[in-house]
Amino acid sequence: MAGQAVLTGTHFINGDEACAEGALAAGCRFFAGYPITPATEVAERMSQRLPGVGGVFIQMEDEIASMAAILGGSWGGVKSMTSTSGPGFSLMMENIGLGLCTETPCVICNVQRAGPSTGLPTLVGQGDMMQARWGSHGVYEIIAIAPSSPQEMFDFTIKAFNLSEQFRLPVLIMADEVVGHMNERVVIPEADQVQLVERSKPSEGPDTYLPFQPGPDGVAPMATSGEGYYMHITGLTHDEKGYPVMEVWAQEEMTQRLVDKIQGNLDQILDFEAIHLEDAEVAVMAYGISARSARGAVLALRQAGFKVGLLKLNVVWPFPEDYVRELSRRVKAIVVPEINLGQMVLEVERLAQGRCQVKLVPHPGGGIITPARIMEAVKASLEETS
Amino acid sequence: MSAQQATLPQAEHPQDALLRTERIPHIWCAGCGIGIAFGSLMSAITKSEIPRDDFAVVSGIGCTGRLAGYIHLDSFHTTHGRAIAFATGLKLARPQGKVIVASGDGDLLAIGGNHFIHAARRNMDMTVICVNNFNYGMTGGQLAPSTPYGAKTTTTPQGSPDEPFNFCSLAASCGATYVARWTALHIRRLTTAIAEALNKKGFSFVEVIAPCPTAFGRRNKIRRSLDLLKLYYDNSVVKNHIAPGEATIDFDNNLVVGKFVDVERPTFLDHYAAINRGEVEAWPATGVDASAAGKRKAG
Ligand SMILES: Cc1ncc(C[n+]2csc(CCOP(=O)(O)OP(=O)(O)O)c2C)c(N)n1
Ligand code: SF4
Ligand SMILES: [Mg+2]
């Protein structure tokens, strides 16, 4: 396999391996990680493949180091990535915040398992969704995407790199154990069919370049270490020069910038599929492996004549607020299956504001939510709201 | 305003090119030893033949960590303890770069201790400069892994019950290729050591014994920086190339300074390249007699 970054062809591989292939196809050439079930196969595949394409793999001493190292790798000008699961994701939080504050593109794949703590290491969970949004301290916006198949593990990893490069931030792939370990057909396109986005580079010289001065799209061009810009990068609150300023105005400006570059570009970031929602009385909203079950449930119910549709979130953060608000006006109920005791459902409740019923189909972790359970919930909602 | 003061802004400091002059005044206290270490670092960089653009300075959090904000090179002020891990990624992504990590004793060897020992073990190519002021200066003077036994800090008000690390011995035993320690009064030798470390391939480590009059000295009734400097300097003995384990920090005439290690060893990237070119014999080199191993198991 040595030498070929984009493994064009049809493969039968698991989601973790597809994630690694997506990273390589996206141009990732540095991976720092620490083994953890069920994400280890991402690291293993990268360790095998990176040397052959001129990249570097390193197994760090822990996930804190892994996360710090990929930030360093990114400032060294190389697309960088790590992968982990719950316990490691918790350890990465502080340096994800450093990446957000210093606007450092990189990708973190969290193959979720059931928690809290060591939980069920080999079994599925979706309990880190709010941690993805709020897990690092302070004020910020994040981008997180949720693949629901090995093919999407490949496609969405490329998407994650593109979003991270375009908007200069760590992007989270919120996968799960079933998607990570499931073997399925994955089609990898020709290299020239892979659409890549690269970080914009400064057009100015070192005398006038401001590392945190946003361009018209809200994102500042990014210099790389070694290019003579002598930039200063800090996790302290800083001005557009990158220099620390311990003042409220600077905090206000900086956090506003971090929020605006996401909220101001929602048209380019939000990604969801609306299936049979035009005339739906009940909508099911799902992401990751639960979207697979939901799709099965919705299609079966449609065949049986029920007016039900699916909102499948590809990008989970930022949340499609406008769409869900609008949806809540025209459906009787929104059913949310997720492998936790209620996380993304809180967003739906917040936006629906009582305009429709919001019904959680919970699972504590360790197994998937079956289509049958979702079908039951939809039928119950139809009855309760008729 | 005196005539002398009036001319100050015009006066050029020899190291102005390496300073973000617009960020001066700095945050450090009068009499702080960090400035001396910073000056030595800048002199060593100035003397070195390494192109300016290739340098990157990475620090963690602390008074020493603020150094990254004053040096006019690519500079990264990261999170508490993680400078070496960040620097590892920077180095691996851009191997031609010269990566310097400059940070405090707490940052590098308490919260960051794990990264320190593993980077030394891997012989990650970087120069690590530790300003050891025997406490956490930035947060007001708490116990550090370097605090002398019995010394008072805000979290050991009766005196420290902890035994400190010997950073040089630790670095050496983990595989550092260059290890030296000097006090802030050994300016010339400190500068030479940093210059040597910068030219060394692999994990090089320089410890600077430095006064923190504000947070550490004050609690131990040594309020003046000069008195601290003298305590360290006057009790120092130069011993080059001794076993690093014997490089004690004993304030009773045996604060050992000198160059303890200066060896050659392949770096992580040397090994990585060789392994991936297939040049390294599979482990174990001697092979295993499977039948003998089976017998032992049966017995
Ligand atoms: C994760 C985390 N824990 C604690 C702190 C608070 N903190 C900031 S600097 C510091 C200690 C710095 O001591 P040292 O590295 O010796 O640097 P010095 O100030 O003495 O130069 C601590 C504990 C922090 N910033 N981050
Ligand atoms: S508190 Fe100590 S280490 Fe920090 S600047 Fe003041 S003297 Fe230096
Ligand atoms: Mg200190």
C-alpha cells in the first residue's frame, strides 16, 4: 500500500479504517494518538500507512500529549489528526480549547463508547455529544460531525479536514463504536475527485500581517512556523496581532470572532438530510448509528402509510436551529432516538418551545436503538397528539 | 525626567532584533532570574548559525512561560505542562525547524513531567530550557517538584515535606543527549551551555537555577534577589561530566553545576526513517528457539 495516499477503489473495511483512509485522502500527514477501544484501529491504520506517503505517526504518552502534538503539527504546516474515545476525549478537552483559542485547524475523531468513566469500552454510546459542544471551558463555537456508516467515516473525515482548514478550528468527528467497528463497502474515489480545502495563507508580509485579523469570511489567513512571520500564538485572550490583552474589550472581540466565524457561515457549515419531511406529521431526528435505525423505522412506517420523516444530522454542531424551529411549527412531534439519556433532544426542546411534542427514545449505552423502538415511539406520538 | 532617561528610548539593546520591543515593559518582577535566562538564550541564538526563520520557541504556563511572548521569533505559549508535547508535533511536522522549549520547573516537571521523560526517552530533537526557581512563581509561590525539603511555600507553610526531583539526573537517565545546569550568575557559561544545546542533535536540557525573590525568597526570609543569587552561586561547585545522579542541589556548599552529559544518539526521526526504510533488523535480533520456549512452558 506504500506510496498511494488515495486508495481509489471499492473496499470492505470498518469505519475506523475508513476514517484513516479519509484522513489520508484529505492530505493528513501527521497523526499523534494513544490507543483506546474502539478507536485504536484508526491509529493502527495511520501507523501503517503514513510512512508510505511521507507522513509521520507517533504514539504519544497520553491523549493530552496527542492533542497538544497535533496542534504543534498544524502550526508546522501539516494537516494533523488524532483519534480517541470517551476517557481520552476527556483528557483532550483543555488542548481542544487551546486549538479553538489559537484557531488551529486539526481533526479529532471520537469513536464513542458507553460511559461514564471506563464504562463499556467495547460497546456503543452517544453520550459525549454535549461534551463535544461544551466540554472545554469558556466561550466558543465548535464544529462536530456524526458519520453513520463506514462510507461516511471516509467522506466525513475529508469534510472534517476541509471545515477545519476553512474555518481554522479543531473539528470533531463524533463517531460511535458500531460505526467504527462495522465492516461495510467503502468506495474511495479517484484522487482528483476528492475535493480539498486548504487554509488560506497570508498575502501580506511579516511587517503588516496580523495573524488574527479576520478576512471577509470571518477567518484570518494562517501563517506557518518557519515562514518568517515571527508570529506569537497564545491561549491567553489576545488581539488581532496575537498579543495577550487582559481586558474585557479584548475578550469580547476575541470570543465574538470565534463565534462569528461559525455563526456567520452557517450556510457553508450546516449539513443535514431531510427525508420525507415535506408532509410529515412526525419527524424523527437522529445522528450517527441511531440515524441508521431511524432510517429503517421511517421507511417501514412510510410503507405502512404513516406520515413520518427523518431529519438526519450530518453536522451536529452547530445545530440547525432555524430548520428545527421551523420544523417544530409544522409537525406534531419530533422523536429523538439517541444512545444517551437525553442530550441533543435538549436542543430540540429548546427550539420547539412547546410548539410540538418532543419525545426522547433513550438508551443508556451498550447497544443500539432498534428500528422497532423508534416505530413504537412514532406511533405513540401520533396517538398522543391526535 | 533626567537626561539619561530621556535618551533611553533611543538606545538600542544589542538583542533588540530578538525582542518584541513593543511588548516591553514585561511582566517580570525586579530581580527575577527569568530575565537572565532569557538574555542568555538570546545571546546563544544570536551566536548560533541557525537561520532565524527556523527557530520556534514553545512555552507552557507560568512566569517563565511568558518568555514566548517577548521573543521575536515564531513563538507559542501553550497550556500548562504541554509545551514539550506541542513542540513534539511542531518538530515532527517541520523537521528542519529548531525547536526550543523554555518554561518553568513546575510546568516542565510537575504537570508536564510525563512529556519531559518521554521526549527525552525518544530523543526528540529539541532544546529544553528550564528556569528552576524552586516554586510556582506565577500563582504566588506554591510547592513545586523542585522545592527544597523544608522550604516554605504558600502550600507548605510549615516547610515542604516533599523531597524534590533532580531534573538533570532525571533528564540524563531518560536519555537526554545534552544536560547542563548553571545558576543565573554563571552568565557566560550558561550562554555557552545554551549555545551547545542548540547545536546538539536530540533532546538537550539546560537547567537554570534562578531567583524568584517575590514568591519564593520572601517566604523563606530572603527578600533580596542578590541574596538568593549569592546563596545559589556561593554554594555552587563546578563538576563537569560527573554521573548526573551526583549532581546534587545541596545549598550547603554542594550545589553542583556543570555540563553533565554530552553524547550522540539517534533521534526519534532518525529511527523512524531507518525503521520505515526497512533497515532495522526485526526484534529479537537473535531469534527465538520455539521448541525450547514450548518446553519451558510445559515444565
Ligand atoms: C491546568 C492548569 N493548572 C493550573 C494552572 C495554574 N498555574 C499557572 S502557572 C502555574 C505554575 C507555574 O510554575 P512554574 O512552571 O514553576 O513557572 P514559574 O511561574 O515559577 O516560572 C500554575 C499552577 C494552569 N494555568 N493550568
Ligand atoms: S513571581 Fe518570581 S518568577 Fe514570577 S516574575 Fe516575580 S520573581 Fe520572577
Ligand atoms: Mg517555577
